[in-house]
Amino acid sequence: MVATSTCMIYDVATQVWAATLRPATGGTVYRIGRVVQSIGDVAYTKSRDIWVPDPQRTMTRIHFCQLGTDNLLISNHQTESMPQKEQSEILDSARLALVVGNEALGNVTLWDTRLPSVSPAQIITMHPFIAPMMDIKSARDGHGNRVMLFGLSDHHIHMWATDVS
């Protein structure tokens, strides 16, 4: 069985990531083991790639980032059409979201860092025109039915809304 999507779980208490592999067909989640690399505070401007061994004894590249609210820059023209309440929900929920990009599949997996589950909150298939996989950040809105996708450019955030309900 070939695992084609990757995911990670963040231990808030220890600030350490644990990596897993999930087969494309669903079913068993292969727990690779703990990634003994403390990354400290990861904000939206930071991301990191690590390599971990998968069950087939090859190396899998996992890209992860966490979107934080510190120094979050969203231009007025990008948010002026959004209700103030919705803007607040995005900012409030952003720090709880983590996204893992799978460049081979062209999708991103969205996690809620409040939950210890190994099941992702959402899996979103990206379209090539949106942004390179390495530039994608994410946050859920206050209702959990829509995901905001961000492309980071020149310290500004460009947003797209994607319905995933």
C-alpha cells in the first residue's frame, strides 16, 4: 500500500510535531513516530520542511506551517468587501489552524490544533492558478464551513474563499 498524503499532529504542550502517513484509499494511518525537533513558535511568516522515513523505508518530505495572528497584514482592499464580524472570525481562528501541503497531489490538509485527532478537519484540492504550494497558508472561518487560503507575497496576504462544506 502506497501512502500518498501526509499529515502532522502538533503537541502544544511540548511544541513537538509527530508525523503520520495516511494511505490514499483511507484506512490505517501509519504513525511514523515522533519527530524530535522542537520548533518553538511558528507564525504565518515561518514554515519548515522536514524529511521523515515512511513505512516503505523511503523519505517523505513534509511541509508545514502554522498561521498566527501576530503582525498579520491584510490590506484594506482585500478585506473591505467582507463583513467586520467575518474578518474577526478569520483572525480569531487563524492561530488554531495548521496546513500541510502535498505538492505531488496538489492538495492541502487543514488541521485544527485544538483537537488531538489524527483526522484532518478538511482536505482541499488546490487549483494551479491560486498559488505555489509553498505559499499557501490557511485558516478556518468561525463556522468551519469555509476555508480561507492565503498566498504570502511581499508581507501581505492574498485571500481566496473556498467552500468545502
